[in-house]
Amino acid sequence: MGKEGEELTEQETAIYDRQIRVWGVDAQRRLSKSHIFVSGLKGTVIEFCKNIVLAGVGSLMLNDDRLVTEELLSANFLVPSDENVTRGKSLAELCCESLKDFNPMVSVSVEKGDLANFDVEFFQKLDAVVISCCSLLTKKSVNAKCRKSPRRVAFYSVECRDSCGEIFVDLQNYSYSKKKNEETIECHLQYPSFEDAIAVPWRSLPMRTSKLYFAMRVIERFEELEKRNPQDVSAGDLPNVLKLRKELCEARCMNESQIPDLLLQRLLAARVEFPPVCAIIGGVLGQEVIKAISGKGDPLKNFFLFDAMDGKGIIEDISNINN
Amino acid sequence: MDTIEVSNLNRQFLFRQKHVGQSKAKVAREAVLKFKPHIKITPYHANVKDPEFNVDFFKQFNVVLNGLDNLDARRHVNRLCLASGVPLVESGTTGFLGQVTVHVKGKTECYECQPKPAPKTYPVCTITSTPTKFVHCIVWAKDLLFAKLFGNKNQENDLNVRSTDASSSSEHTEDVFEHRVDEDVEQYGRRIFDHVFGYNIEVALRNEETWKNRNKPRPVYTRDALPPRPIEQNGNKDKASNTGDPSSVSAMASLGLKNPQDLWSLRENSEVFLEALGLFFLKREKEIGQLGFDKDDQLAVEFVTSAANIRATSFGIPLHSLFEAKGIAGNIVHAVATTNAIIAGLIVLEAMKVLQNDVKSYRMTYCLEHPSRKMLLMPVEPFEPNKSCYVCSETPLTLEINTHRSKLRDFVEKIVKAKLGMSLPLIMHGVALLYEVGDDLEEDEVANYAANLDKVLSELPSPVTGGTILTVEDLQQELKCSINIKHREEFDEEKEPDGMVLSGWTPALATEKNKTSDNGPSSSNASQTVPLEPEDDDEIEIILKDPEILSAGKKRKSTDISVAADSEISSVTGAMLIKSKVEADDSHSDVMVDGNLDTNKKKRVQ
């Protein structure tokens, strides 16, 4: 075990005892020095924030200027359901207060502003960026800015619709070592950006690629073409979404049956978040960010897809890069 | 019954530092009401095995969600769920691994349909004479030496019996561990040290047969491990003695050792050993004679770590840090927030299916560390009930036992309680009652049963011999089973340390089990990757009554939930029982939280 930096305090050792037994002291030390930014504070990201604050990251910055509405709080256990408390405050401000209380050793702060306007300078101070509830355009541009940073900024985007969820991971060039039968092996992974990943021709993907992956792409594209706000779709959009599916499938030489009507219908119809799925996706996302920061464990590449309907949590590698 | 500890705070997100020491059930209730004010939650800060949580109690619920941390309580709740016909969602986590299973009487297997791995035990002689792994040294230090010095003197202890042999009379060894009235504590410590690490090893070495194919241990005496003069620690000791709270007494603190992750040298271990032993006598004398090892007792952990390390030195076994030793000695389960979040989400998904009676969709789900067939979360169709399960399908068991030598007490302790997991048993031979436990017994009955306990089976008023069929029943669990008695003369002391063998409860046939969800992996795969019984700190139980509550959260409903806390998963520890009924435009719910559950883990040296 290489020593780096100062030792953990007695308080840290006591609180983090059970997880140090999982990932070791060095990993814990690296976690405690990491800086993380999240944008779009709905249920899944809230779960994620809870997980990494408890785990003891160095700092967490929250970005979401929206004022609190009942709908925004449907899967948010951080904010008390008391209008006297919530009135006039942004979602980020309210979440910040309770997250601080979760773990006084983590510095939690609010970062105001439109996600699209943060620049490379801002992102390069960070170790990980997690975004949700933003347009496709913003998603691509934030990912690109993270990639321009001289030091690696791990990029994640997460989306939940109905009882389905998707995580995208971009660790750029990522090397880590792992132990296998007493031997230490060096592993290297190369990730595509979000833009490059979703541009991978559908017909080049294996037949058994998760249908949810394609369905998410159709709806994402629909929102972009219609200039909708993120997740501002409803069951009434189904006919137009089906039309778009036809176009996309024809253009990409894929059979439409790979994206079932019923699945699209479910993804469009959801009005409220589904807390158990938020917990599951937020749990997997939290674990991935901890892996990337601590350098412990195999990170997933590069999509994670979960559908509560069949209960499968699947990893898909959608890239042109062979590792 | 469980209370909040500092080490829970890294994952049980309903609790804060200020809650340490308080009831999990009660604090969890308050925390949930803050963000969901209109549900009804009833906390029970009690043991789920208490008689008040009987079959009638369980019957009020629609589903039970287990979040228990020990096998005993899990089996108990499984039986009450079977007896009351209430579906059970079981769960557990260890590190990155976790699982959720659904148990519905008659539809899926019960929690006990497949044998659970027994807690690891070690042969006595490995512990007392021929350790080869660090864990052997820990067991020796904790269950033998610590118990001998600080525990109940009347308890059986193998420390003398085998580690010293005939050359020292039993009277002599009895004296060795006794703290003599006028003896200086430092002196006493050195005498114990030299006896167990030096003299006993020398005695063991005389038995050449033992060491033919083994590396010989090296005796360690204080004169080798420590500088010639007693080390002067007085200054520090005085400082330590000023702190008033006996629970904060620490040998590491008074020796200036800070980092629990450090490996100590033989000398440091020896100093910690003497210091810890001394501190027990100086600061915690009142507790001596009744102490049991507790992983949260700093001084006990220090003593056990140092003793195990000194013994490991003797036997050429690699030493370990206090942090590692504590994990081994305390059977500490690794636990992180993320796995708990995932498992909690999966529990809710299964509970919702149960409430909607969506039997076809029930799944056992495994949370894996490494993907299997691209899956990190792997659902598998639940198994059918095991037809030979004595818990859910009344299959008789067979017990081989020496009916002329074994007493009823042995049968009650080793079989009825330890193996069958009954807590309030009643034992019948035909219509004759042999034994019974309960508050409402007459005095003469109590005396009668007490007398029976000390009789060998074949001499009971209604003699138990080969061919006898005994009926054993637990009235609280409403579980009844028949045991065919087979007389057997001899048992292998090492392999069959109970002196009796229970059989007849076999895992279901592999072919029956291999039903899996479409293109899912086989069950045998799943059970290889994931421990069947992660004994963790964390879990929950929920019982729900009305399916409509779940119709996608669009209707307002009134829910009745009760949570018994002993669990991790939604940061509560215990069982959560949920009742619910749909009532338009109104949302009260009822949740009961019961902090449970006896966390005593039983472990034996045999």
C-alpha cells in the first residue's frame, strides 16, 4: 500500500470503518480529496448525492436553479414537505442544506447558473461531473468541455423515464490495476464521448443490444427536434415519436421491432419519478463514480440500462473503440 | 431493538451523528415523517422474536420486508410469515453484493427451503494446538484466552485441557490464570504471557508426533519479546487513569500507538498485551468474570489483537493490524451506501409485485460486483417450495443419537434450539409431554421439566429409544415437526462434535431448481457468485395489505406500515410491516418500525 497524503482522522476511521473494509484506506483518502459537480437535482441524482456524501467525498457542488414544485419533489427525500421552508428557494439551495447535515466532513455548496454556460476552466477543477435533465445539446457540450480539461474529468449523464433508467459513462482514457489470483494486472479502457457513442451505427451493434438503449435515443432525438424542455413529453406525443422511430430505423437499417411501441409508450407517459428506480440507478451511479475516483474496481463501459419491468440491469458497450 | 452506532452512519442515511445510541426504529420513523408527513408509522423498539409479535400480529400485514442481520431472526420471521400466510421479501448485502428474494407460501420456496451455510467453525485442536491461519489465532485469543481471563469462570474452556497436558496437573493450571491477591498486575500479566506463549508451547513441542509434518512453533517469553527491565510507562499510565469513563480506556492510547492500520512489532504487541491486561484489572475490575468479547470494546479488541499476533509469531503466521483483527474477531460485514440503495430499490419493486399479486413477475435478484452475461443486476425466477423442507412442508427429520448417553438437555440445546431454530419449544412423545417452555407453567411442571432435562433419553418417564418418533413444536412460530430417533453408539469427536446427527432435510433436486428466467443464467451460477447468507448489518421487512396502493402512485392512499428496524437497506435495521388501504383523497398511512433484533451471533470453537 503506497502512502499518499495525510492519514485519515480518528473520526473518519470510525465513520467510514465498514466501507474502508471494502475499498481500503488509500481509496478512502482519494475519495476525501475529490471534487464532484452535479446538475439536475431530480430523484436519481438526489440518491446519487446521498450516496457519495455518505461515502465521504471532499466536496460536492449542486447546480439546479429551478424553484421547488410538488412534481420536482416527488422522489426527493432531502427536502421537507413544508411550504414555509421551501418557498422562494431553489432546488439546489434546499438540497444543499440537508446534504450538509448528512455528513459534516463533506463540503457541499450551490453553483448557480445555466449548465450550458459553465466553461472548461470550471470543469477542469473537478474529478467527476454528473448531469441530468438537460438538453441533448448541453449534454454533448458539457461532455466536450470535460474532455478539453488537461486532467481527466470523469463525465456521467443519467436519465430516468418511467420505471427505466440509463447511465452514460465517459472516462476518456482510463487505466487502473486490479488483482487477479495474487497477480496485479494493468487494465486500460478507452471511452468515446457521448456524441461519438450515440453516433455508432445501430446496425453495427449486436442483435441483442438492449431495446431500451434505442428507445432512449428516439425520445432524446424527439425532444431535440421539437425543442422541448428535457423530459417534457407525454403520451400524446406517441404518434409523432412512432413516426420518428420509423425514420430513424429506416435511415439506420434497423428493424422497427427493435424498439417496441409499448416501451416508447411507457417512457413517454411517465409523469412522476419512480423512487425505487431512482434508488437503484442512483446506487449504481454512485458506485461507478466511487470506482473512478478511487481507482478500485472495474468501471462500467459505457452504458448501464435498467428496466424494472424485467428487472435486468445491463451493461452495454456502445463504441467503435476496441480495447 | 437495535440502536444507532457510528459505524452505521456511512450508509444508513436516516441517521445522524447526534442519533448515536438511540433506537433505530424510532429515529427512522421521525426521519421518514419529515419528508412524508402523512403516513402512519409505528416504531417497535423490540426484538422481533418477542412473543408479542405472534402470528396474529403478523396477520395484520400485507407484506413483510426483512432487513435482518442474523440467521436466527430471519428463520423466525420466515416461520411467522408462513404461519400467518403473509408474503416475505428477504434481502441482504455484503460489500458490493446483495440479493432480494420473495417468499410466498405455496408459491415460492420459503427462506429455509435450502440449507444455509453454517457459521464457520474450527476443530478444537486446530485452535488449541496447531493453528495455521491468523483467524485460528484470533479464535484462540477471543474465545479461549479472553474468555478465560475475563469471562465467566464457570464456563467450559478448552484452554487448559489441551494446551497443557498431563505433565501439569489440572490443579496447577487452574491456579495459573488466577490473579493472586497480593500480586502486582504487571507481574501477573507477565506470568500469564510466559505461561500461554512460552510454557504451553514448550509443553506442546514435547508431543513430537504432532510436529512430524508441521512447522514447529517457537515459544515466546516476555524476556525475549520485551527489554530486560519492565518498561516504564508510569507517566503515560497516570494520564490514562485520569480519564473517568471506563469504556474509553485504551492500551493504544496509553502507549502512544495511533494508527489502527499499522502492523505492530512483536515488542509492540507484547506491550499492548500487558497494558491491556493491566488496564482491565486496574480500570474495569468490576466487569472481570462477566465480560464477553465485543467488537466495539476497544480494550478487548486491543487485547485480542495483541494476543493473536503474539501467537501468530510463535507459529510463523503473518501478523495483522488492529483494524484487520477487529474485522475478523467481530465478523464485521463490509457495507456501503450504494449497494444498500440498490437493494432497497429492488425490495420495493418486489413488494409492489406482491401487493399487486403479480405472481408471474416475482424475481430473486442478485446484485453482482462483476457483470455476468452483461448483467450487473440479475433477476432469476423464484424456485418452487422444496418438498422435503421441514419448515414449509412437514417432512419428518431423522436424528441419530446415543439414547443411552445423551440427555434431553443436549437434544434441546443442540438440535431443537441450535439446528431447528426454535425458541419456545414443546417436545412430545406420543401424548406424553417431555418438555415445554412458557410463562404459564405450574411450579410442579417446571420442576418436572427441569428434572427431565438432566435425564438421558432412554430413562425419561416416557423412554426415547431407537424407533421413537418425537414431535417438536414451537407455539410462537406455529411450526411443528416430527423427528425419527435412531440409536447410534459412537460419534466422531472432530467431525460430529455434537454427538448427534440430524438429517432428512435435503436441498431440492438440482433439476427442479434450474428454472430460470428467459435467457437468465442458471441458479447454480447465481449462488456461486453471491453468498447465500450474507450476514450483514443491514436489512428490512415490510408487510403491505392492499395492492392498489401501488397503482403507480396516482391515487392517494392510506398506508399502514410498520417497520422493525435492524436493517440497513433503507437505513433501517429490522422488519418493516406495511398495511395499506386505498381511501380516496386522503393520505394517511401506518408504518411500524421495530428496531430489532438480537444481534448475538453464535459462534463456537468446535
